[in-house]
Amino acid sequence: MLDKVEQVTGRKPKLGIVGAGNIGQLLAFQLAEKFDVCLISHRYSAPTEKQMSLTSLSQDISEQTFKILPSNHAAISELDIVLVCVKAYQVIEAIEPLLLHLPSHAHLILMHNGMGPYLSIVPRLKVTQGLSLATTSQGAYRDNQWHVTHSGNGLTQFGHIDGTPLSPQAKHLMLQSIPNSEWVSEILPALWQKLAINAVINPLTALHQCLNGDIALPKFQPTVQAILTELFDVAKAEGITLDQTETERRVFEVIKLTASNRSSMQQDVNSGRQTEIEYINGFIEKQAKKHSIDCPVNHSLCAEITALHQ
Ligand code: KPL
């Protein structure tokens, strides 16, 4: 469908981004060359425009004006692709109002830490719509709401999960727009690997109020190994083929690469915000229950972080 639209009209595909956080804003700039990009927000009741700026890795500053559409606006029915970059616990609430208005060929792409929300989106899509999942290790931060700094290169992976796949043409345009990106035939193993990284680093740094790099200290190793062993058992029961040695290597690589960072969960806890624990260690626990697998370490991390928020 999308291919046909482009062949007939020659127009850029229309792509809406929900979630103008660090990654959402970075992707808005990266995708804007090949797509007609707008932001979608339930905070606005009428369309508006925002001038945003980006400091690139080479320190160049560029500015661009992006349209912001309210989530119930008529123009939502013209979007070809919707990229959702909100926190895991905001995904359903963010997508719900859009589902009523999206066209029958729309393709949704979810990109967030943790796993789970896609399971409740799948049954709500029309057969002709599609859903993909994505993960990125690109780095970005903001000094103010509308200025994003691209702070690190990283791999961005996309993969189809349900419904009608995204057209080859649209996939190609996404790969041309986002540096070091790929469409993989199976996205779930990549997401389980990212889940392993977050399941180890996020709760431990939040509970012990330490930097990501500290998780490599010997005192944390029994817990790190227990988190991973439980995760590997659950992934196996779910039919996910994970290379355990490679996953463990990647966990320690990310600990090293982000050694001086404070994890997003630690920042959430310290600012009194809701955390993504339910979609990280909580997701492992939920899937474990389905298979009657015990996962006491992921369970207690989940309970401890939840108690902090309450
Ligand atoms: O994704 C992250 C997070 O903080 O949520 C890591 C990779 C742990 C980097 O801090």
C-alpha cells in the first residue's frame, strides 16, 4: 500500500512520532529527510508547531520546525507510520486514542525499554495494519525541552512482529535515514538481549544508588548471574533462542560503555516517577509464571523497586 502511495503521488511517507523525549526527538531529525515527520501529543488540543534543534555528533547545530498534532486530530488518518517512543507503561495509553483514527494501512513501530505492551496491541490492530518492534543503543540527551544532543552512535534494530509487514520501500527509507540501522528477521531475541541489559543494570543501580559501571564490582556478581540465569530459563521456555555467552558479554560491554551514567530507573526513582520495572524484571517474572518457573531474584528486585515508588 505504502509503495503504491509513493509511486502514484511521489510524496514522502507520513510518519508520526509519539513521545518527544531524547530518542523521539533524535529520530525526528534523522527521519525528516526521507519522511514527512510530525509529532503526536495528547497534551495539545489543536495542531501547533515547535522549532527544535539538534547538536549532531560532529557538534553541528541544525534547526527544524516540526508540526505537533493532538492524538485525536483528523490528520492522524493520513499517517503511514507511527513510531512510539514513550516509556513502556505509557504505550497503551498513548496508542489507544490513535487506533480509532489511523488508516487501514498504518504501521506501528514500538521502541521502548522492557517488553510486554505489544502483546495487548496485537489483538487490536486491523488485519491490514502492521506492528514492528525496535531497539536502539544510540545515545541522546537534552539540555532543554526542544534541544537534543546526539551523544553516541549505536545500533538500531527493527523487526516485524504482527499484521501486514512494512513495505520494502518504507524499510529502505528508514535504513537510509537512521545511521547503523537494520531490519532483522527476528526481533524478539534482540529485545530479550536488551531486556537482559536493563534487567541487570537498572534495578541494581536504582537500589544501590550507584553508577552503571559499579555493577561490574565483584559484590554484585552473584545477583547479576542469578538475574541472567533466570532470564535465560524463561527465554528458553518462551522459545527464544538467545546466545547466552554473547548476551552476558553484551551486558558487561554496556556496563563498561555507560560506566559513568546513571540508569533511567535510578533517575526515575530519584525523581519520584513511575519506573519501567513491571516491563523489565516484572516481564521476566510474568512470563516465568506462565511456565511455572521460579525466578526469586527477578521477583524480589521487582518488589523492592515497586516498594520504593509506593
Ligand atoms: O537503557 C539503559 C537505561 O538506563 O535505561 C542503559 C543501557 C542501562 C543505560 O543507562
